[in-house]
Amino acid sequence: MALEITDSSFVSDIIESGKPAMVDFWAVWCGPCRMVGPIVEEIAGEFQGKAIVGKVDVDTNQEVAAKYGIRNIPTILFFKDGEVVDKVVGVAPKEQLVEKLNAIL
């Protein structure tokens, strides 16, 4: 299951974790986000122990969304060593997300 990340937990969950991470920025009311959500959950299960796969609800965690300039959702950011190394904006197929995550392992 994808990790629920908040403004207050983002630094410890992602930046200081020392693990590669894929973070889905989404909102409950966003139709395309609901299409990506199940894919993110599948990837979370497949990469458990290898990478962090998390979700940030932009409505309740606006600080993190603003810090990373999230203007459109869904946006998925890929982190390595605490830095953003790749991103996908909009709906993307599972294969593309897995490929990007594998590239930073």
C-alpha cells in the first residue's frame, strides 16, 4: 500500500529516507488521479522494501505541493538522494512509471 505523506512527514518519509521514492500528488476530486491511484498502489506492492511509493493529497498538504511547483494533478515525482530526478504529469501507463522507478534504483 502506498504511504500517505503529509506536509509534516514529507522530509522524514522522502528526503531523509535514503531510499529512492515515487510520490503521487493527487486530490480526491480529480478524475485522472482516480485512474492513476490503483496503478500507484500496485507499484507500491511490487517495490516494497526497494523504494518508497507514496501519495500526497494536495488539498490537505499544500505546503509540499507548493514547494515542488505542483500545478497540475496527477503529478508524480521521482526522488533519489532527496532530490527530484524525474517527473510525470498526467495519466501515465504503469510500464512508464515502473521504468522510471527502476532507473533510479
